[in-house]
Amino acid sequence: MPMPSPALRKPIAFGFTILALGQVTTAGIMVWRNVPMISLEYRIVAVGIVSLIVLSGGYFSWYLTCWSKTVASTEPALGVAGALAANLIRLGMPLFMIIFLQTSPGEELLGRGLKIFLQETLVASYLVLLLLDILLHIAGCGKNVKPSCRPDTKEAETQNPISS
């Protein structure tokens, strides 16, 4: 994974803080909901696992997106690859959990009530983090991205033998 430049450390820390606060808020709401068939201990463990999965996917995709934005001006292919990888991370981790929960061993292992609670928690957590991720992108990460280096048009015309 690429190392963050000093200019990216502050936006990435800010992004992680916002994503973590959103996840903590969602987790708190999901834990304290009244679910009569699931004990508080099981709810805490379930929400903790879902929060770890969704928050790690959201943060790593945020980090990779910020990095790919700074690289995109000089290396566009690497910027596109980074953005695609970020989307794969953001979507992949929760989708693998949903796939597991939709299979029959998932229901047998966890029970119907816990499975439904995990699915609800996963969807709520993912949607909150997706909203915060979109808002963070609108607020801007990598605002100090340098424009791509293009030669002046006058210099380019004198260097291009085909145009004469």
C-alpha cells in the first residue's frame, strides 16, 4: 500500500475520524435497539464485527481514493486503477458477509434472528459510511493536486515535425 505524503496525512486523519464517528453512532443505535430475541451481549458482538468489517473497508477505500487522486494528474492509469480498487474494497468486504449470511450454513450457524439482525446492521452501517464517504469526497481530499504537466502549445508546435 502506498505511503501517505505529508500533505495527505491531515485529510486522511480527518476522513478516518468522520468515518469512525459515523460508525460509532450507527453501532450505538443498532446495539440499543429493542430486539427481544437477541441478548445484549450477542448484539454487541454482532455490531462490533460488522463495524470492524465496514469501517475497515470504508477507511481503506477512502485512503486509496485520496492517494489515487494525487497520482491521477501525473499517472492517469494508476489513478483509475486506484479508484477501481477502492470501489472493490468498499463493496467487496460487506458483500462477502452478505453472501455468507445468505447461504444455508450462515443461518444454521447463527440462527434466524441473529442473521436478520446482522443483515440490518450491515446495511445500515454500509449506507451511513457510504454517505459520509460521498460527503468527504465533496468536501475534498487532495485539493492541492497539481495539474498535469503539458507543454505550451507554442513549444509543442515547434517540436512537432508533422505540423509544419
